[in-house]
Amino acid sequence: MSDPYGMPSRLDASKFSLTPDALAIFSRMTRIRDEEQLKTHLIEQTRKAYEEVYRYPCLLKFGHLDFRMTMHPLYGAVVKQGIDTSRPGRFLLDIGTAVGTDARRVVLDGWPSERVYGVDINKKLIDIGRSMFCDSPFSNGIIFVVGDIFADKFVDPSLQPSWQKFHSNSFSSLRPPSTLHCFAGRFTSIYAGSLFHLFDRETQTDLAKRLLSLAALPTVKGKPTFIFGRQVGREPAGYDPVEDIDKWRDVRSGKAIFRHSADTWKLMWSELSAAVKDAGIKVVLNAESKGFETAEEHARGYEEHRLLYWSVELTM
């Protein structure tokens, strides 16, 4: 079990709270009809993930049950893309999928399950997700892949993607791949929720570069490609107070985690997308810093912390 952030050793079940609407959705996904039984099931599966696998803060807060992708301003457009049968080459990637809550929700809302890929470095979290959702019909077709986005053998940003319209309808029915090399330039929607804020500045830039290499360049007007997500940011951009630097470090590099502002975030993507612009593609960048949804969330952070909702839209 990994604990890089000094989190409490035990999950506090009293923090569990879902709206009636959210419970109804989880009931539909898991096919557990009894409300108390459903709550117990979700708490116990979360306890298993938090106490036995990885003490992520989002697990401690039950944030993985919030359907956070649906909170993004772009979510409606992403769902519309998924149900657009005139775009046979559409694929969605949920990078850092963990237990797969968002991947399953986007399928529930209309995306064909065989066109949705969930990637995580931790196989145990993916397996717990299968238990959490009771292998429901809403997840059976989703392709969950175990892999390290920073490993060149899994995603090599130096490879030049074909960036051509992808026609095959049978590709997604193959066994889960061991690498995403064959997906270079093919995902039409890429979601990265609560992921970038785990790393130092240089690693975040590397991650953005790798996601951009997986993005499909649009070939038809009005049918854009989306890279989008949310994370903890900061206004102004920078690092957390010195006394907490050791707590919030990039577990890969050991360096302090960098909190982007909306302006530095857009600047990073603008510099990385120069090659895409050279290919004749328009790049529309959006980033908006918002306050936390609840006073409790804000109290856990600092005065400068914000929720950063962002998107990179590639369009003709």
C-alpha cells in the first residue's frame, strides 16, 4: 500500500455523502437496489482501495464517486460526440481512470462502451472498480488498460502520429493493448481529471505532450477533438507554502508539485501545440479558475488554491 502524502491510515466512513440522484445512478450501474446495501458496498470498496492500494486524497474524500467529468463545461459536447454515428473513428480516453467511475458514466450517457478506454498505472484500482460496479453491463465493453503514461514503451511522444481519419470499426474490439503506440493521433476525446496536479512543472509539460500525441486531428469542420480536465490550481501560479513542500511532492521526481494558474496553463499548451497549428488546425484554449464547491474543500487547501477547469479544442 502506498502513502506518499501522509494521509490518515483509515478511511472515515462518516465522510461518505451522495445525493439521491447520484445514489440512483450508482444503483442503476451496480444493480444494487437497496439503498443501505448500496451505501455499504460503495464504502467498503472505497475502503479497500484507500487502505490496501493507495492513499489518494480523493479516495479519502470519496471524490472518486462525484462523476467529476460531468461537472466540466465541455461534458455536453463530449457526450454529443460519442453519440454521433457519422463519426466512426471516435474514441475516448480517460487517463488516470482509477476505479473507472467517469468512464462508466460517459457510457451511461451515450458513448459506445467499446469506444471508451480507461488507463491507469495501478491494476488493483481497476480490479476494485470491477468489484465496485459489480461488472455491470455499463462497464463490460469498456477497455481498461494498465500502463504508465510516462513510459516511452507505452506512449512515445517522439512518434509522429498519422493524424488521419481512422475508419476501422473493429479495432476497438481487440484485447486490451499493452501499449498505446497504435493509438497515436486517434483519440477524439481525452479526459485527465485530478491528474496533472500530482506532478512537478516539467512532468506536467511532458504529460501534456504525450496526450497531444494521442489526439486525433479533425478532418471535418464542426467535429473537433477535445483534451479536457480539471485539477487543483493556484492564483497566482506557484508552489504551496514551504512548510508543506515535503508533503506535496511529485512521487516520480521528488520535486515539489507545481500549481498552474489559468494563464500559465494556457501558455504551456500554446507552446506545445505549435506543430498542430502548423498542420493547419486551429487550437482553442480555455482555462478557468473557480472556487471549491464546498467550504470543507476550501478549508483543506490554501487561500490561493482554485479548481482549474480547462480544455484544448482542436478544430478545422
